[in-house]
Amino acid sequence: MTFNTENERRINGDRRAGLERREGRDRRLIEDRNNARRLPDEFAQAAGGSDHRITGLVNRYWSGYPEPERDELSQALLPVLEELIAPGVPVTENHREQCVEVVVDWAAGAEPVSTD
């Protein structure tokens, strides 16, 4: 495709940038969902108290977000995961699905720190 005007080049560039942003959000959503599904198993296997466990996991997977937003996610996940601190409590598909729901809801309003 040949661009005849500067305006056409700008419009095409804006479209490309929009597609790249959307693809980036889609990739981030897939990663968030996959990481959220891992949380119950990793939480159950981690050492320490529930706050220590969840903070470590959230910092591992969502380190690109500001600390206040990571703290918000940790607090939202605790009610889902806290029962797994007791020995012998099995991790269920329900734990995984609830973690995905919490993370996806949180990520919809959270913005990673810009690396520009």
C-alpha cells in the first residue's frame, strides 16, 4: 500500500499502535490468568504466614505494578487462599477459578508501571 499524504501515514501509524496496545493487553490477560491459576498450589506449598506467602507470590508475578496496586491484589486474594494455610486442605479447581476472577477484575483497573 502506498501512502500519498502525511495524514494517511499518521492514520495508519495510529491504527498500528492501537493494534499493538490491544495485543499487549491480550497477552497480559493470558499471562495474568495463567499466573492466577498457579497461585493456590504455590500458596499452599510456600512457607510462612498467609500475608508473607501472598505478598511474595503477587510480587513475583505482578512486579510491574505499583506497590499500592499489588497490596490491593494481595488483600483481594487472601480470602480465597487463606484456608490453604492449614495442613491437608486440598487445592481445588474452585480455588483456581476464584483466583482468576479476582486477578482479572483487579487487572481491569490496574496499570503497570510504564517502562518508557
